[in-house]
Amino acid sequence: LGLEVAALASSGDEAVRLASEQHIEIVITDIQMPGLDGMALCRRLREINENTQIIIISGYADFEYAREAICQQVIGYCLKPLNANELIRYLKTAMRKIQKETIRNGDFLLDNIESESYKIVEEMLRELGGVSPPYYIAVSVGVSDISNVLRSDYELKLGRHKYLYFSAVDFYRGGVKALIACAKENCGVGFWPRAVGLSDLRSAVTNAEVMAHQFFISETPTIQEETPDQTKTDIVFQLLEKSMDRPENLQSFLAELEQSKDIYDFNIRAAYQLYNRVFSGNMIVKAEEMRMFGYERLVGEYGSFREMLRKLRSALEESPPAKSHWNTQASTTFLKIIKYINENFSQEISLQKLSDLFHLNATYISQLIKSETGLNYSQYLTELRIGKAKRLLETTDLSLNDISESVGFNDYFYFIKKFKKAVGITPGRYSQNPISGGSPGKY
């Protein structure tokens, strides 16, 4: 089952000591033991860790023992002689409960990092991973959980093939370098270059995520250990502004950047800023605004920065019809597009996908949605997803991870940020008190 024996105890008192010293998740105990008996042991284990899964093996079929076991939330009461299949069934139940609790702990921790509730974050990291500030932070993207390779103290799943790692000492990099060197698909690991205290934790996590996406720029599996120099990037954006007067000048600029060595001074955050500037015509300063769809959407739609620049140039060659020339079929077209979005919002649906599906210019679709709803495409899609997430938080006990994926956010941390911006509080806080969910924010 992938389980290992953590310790053996010959008495209830010894079991209490071991459980106090180690993080033991499943306990299998007899009832009759020297000193502390099995039922008293259950009560003491609950005091140490209320999430410990307990299975009792006993020769006693007495109802009072069974009733007490139920009161102590014991997941299994096996009578001797022991049936191995019965014990395996209870062990699998214990594993499911532990996995579910781990996911919920991760949800709550991310929620409090975003809320900057640092006292709770410190307590949780100390309890869950045995780690105290300052923390070393790393993020991996495009690979499975590499906590064992990194020798981290605690890890969290941020999204599909995206993980966040915490450690009390600097991470072991040797195994990671070997793993990345052998990777067949583009992936990345970002190491924040120094240990951080609680007040810098949120920023370090966000920036380590940016660093882990450097493969989007390099087009090769990447380990990023230093933050890129912004000097050259700032110069590039100054040149971009000067080229915005005419489409042909902008196309020329993008073509030159695509072939320039300066491209390697970008990170995915700067790439998204450039994307937004070209696409929307509005320079966006705040990092939160740059992440219109999340970094995974950018990677999924374009694959690499060079490919993004190439497709932006192609988009500039297509001119949407002027509003004065929109025909009477615009309303019908709009209804078809909105119907598709409303039915498929949990999937990856970009403007480019809508353009290909309905054989219309992407900018035209964007303008059409804006004219009919008063919201741009990104705003409309986000409002739809957040509305569904609120209903799920109010009516189900699904984990934050499950809700995030079911409404179309593949990055759980990004979902928390977006929800907080739209509703005014994080989804964890909203689930506790949905009626007073705060006032909507601006997208």
C-alpha cells in the first residue's frame, strides 16, 4: 500500500511517547495492554494529533468497547483472529482520509499565505512540516512532486504539475539538476535565492513561481536560481512604446525582438506584460493585472515566448471589421459565442480558440463581447468562473483544489488571488461565511 512501519510500542505509555516525538499518521493498537489501555491510548492520541487514524484489533466483541471506539472516531475495529483483507480495507480508508486532510491543509495554508495571516501560516508550517522561519522556497512546474529529490520539509500542490516546497535549510540541487537534464518535456524549477521571513513569504512564493516558468523563455528545461536583470527588459518596453503608433511599426518591432538576444532577459511576467500591451493597448503595471489568464494559459496557448511573438505579429496582420460595418448577424453571432462560453467555461477556452471555432477575428470577438456585456472577454470569463466557484463553496464540501479545477482554474494559488480580488475575501474565508462575502473587486 506504500505504507511503512514508523515505530513499534510494547505498551500504551510507550505509544504516547513515540506519537509525541514523531509524526505518525496511522496507529494499530490492541485494547488490553500494560499500563495505558487501548481506549485511553485513543484519547491521548487525539490530544496529540486529532487527525491520527486509529485501527483497533481486539479479542473482545463487547458492545461497550465498540461504542467507545465509535466515540473516539476509530476507523476500524477488527476482531481476532485477524482477517488480513479486513485490515487492508481499513488501511485504505485511513489513507483516503489522510490524503483528503492533506489537501484541505494545503488549501487552508495557501488561503492564509494570500491573506497574509502570517501567525497561522507559521503555526501550520511548524505543525505540518516541522519547519520554522526563515524558509527556503522553491517551485516546480511541468514535473511531478520532487520533494524527495529536493529534500524539502513540506510541499503543496499549486496546480497541475506545479508544486511549492518549503525547507528549513537550503534545498539539495544535485538530484534536481540531473532530473532536469534528462527531461523530455519543457519544465522548470525556481529557487528563491535566499531564506525569507514571514513578511516576505508571499512575495517569494510569487517570484519563485515566475522563475520556475523560465523554460517559456529559454525553450528548454530550466533551473532558475537568480532573478533576471530588469534593465534590458525596461529598455525593450521603452522601444515598444515608440512602436505603438502604427501596426506595421509594431510588427517590425516584434520581429526584431523575436530574433534578438534580449529575449532571454525576459521572464514570464514580463512576457505577459508585453502580451497585454500589444493585445489590449493598455500598459499594465501591476503584476496581478498582468496575470489575466494565469501563466499556465500563456504556456498552454503559445508554448514559448518566440511563438507568442510570432502569433502576435500574425494577429496584427488581421484587421477586425469596423463597428460601423457590423452586420445584423452580430447579435446572433454573439449569442452563439456566449452560449459556447457558458457551456465550456471550465475548459481551456481562449480568444484564439473562439476565433478558430467561429471563423472570426479574435479582436472582433473581443469587441463584440465588450459591446454586448460591458465586460471584456477576460472579465466575462472570470466573472462566470468566480460565480460558479461561490455556488460550490456555498453548497458542497469540495476541496479548494477540486473547485478550482472544476471552474477552469488549473492554478490553485492564482484562483485564490482572483477570487479575493473579485469577492473581497479569499475562498477559504468565504466558505466559512458566504453571506458576508465582501464586495466585488475590479478585474
